[in-house]
Amino acid sequence: MKPLIEAAIIDLCGSRSTLFPEKMLIADLGCSYGPNALALVSTAVKAIINHCLQFQQPPPEVCVLLNDLPDNDFNTVVKSLVTLRQNNNKLVVVTGVAPGSFYERLFTSDSLHLVCSSNSLHWLSMAPEDLTMNQIPAYDMDEHARRERLPMRLMHVSSGKISYFSWS
């Protein structure tokens, strides 16, 4: 994931010839808690610092927002955010949490520059709407049923009509 985040930051920051953003908002959807909670956003912040040093650009103000379900232990997450701010004194880092399901709108329009998510690690609070409407289970416990439904699931996903999120 680290190379993908670094490449995204390079694309966002551009080079000397492009307009460098003065402010950047980074969000991690489904951050969890504990030592992994800041892994993705820390990589992004370090990539911003490295890019600014390499191209001798002034660093932007960075806002880092961590999201998870309200049942998350946000006390632990907030303590980690304090450490993130203290460890990155080369740029202004403002931090916060955005509790709620990422199936719902969490942020204002056009406010995010980078969104990170380790979706393979998520516990999904609900099945995607397209799967439930078409009675396609996200996962079958029974191996035989799973093999039988695999072509149907693949056809549905490849149709391009699957919508996991509603951002409107």
C-alpha cells in the first residue's frame, strides 16, 4: 500500500511546474485502533514531507481525519493522533475523527484530496445494496453454494453496475 500512497501524493503535489496545494485533507476510512490506525495516513504525511524537501516547496497545511464505526475505541485513536502531530513538526498537521459508516456521507463535497482504506481488513457493517437487492450473498459459508454462485457474482461485478457507496 505504501507505494500506492506515495504515488498518489506525487500526483497530488505535482512538480515545480504545477500548482502546489496550500492545504491537503487526508482521510482513512475504517481506521480501526491500535498500532495500525495511523499506518496509511502516516505514510501519506511522510510522502508529503519528502516531496516538499525534494522540490524545495513550502509544505501544505495537512488535515488528517480518521473514520470508523462509532463503537471504535476513539480514545486510543485520539492519543495516536497527538503522536502523529508531534512527530511531524515540519508541517502543520491538524487531526480529527469522523465516526460513522463509510456507507453514508462523512465529508463535504470536494473537500478530500486523498482517501485511504484497507478494505480487505474491514468488517462490513452491512452488505452492499446491489448484492442484497439481487439476493446475492457477499459470502457463502457452504463451499458448494459458493462455487455455484461464483459465476453469478462475477457477472454482477463485471457488469459495472455494482455500487458499494452512495456519495450523493
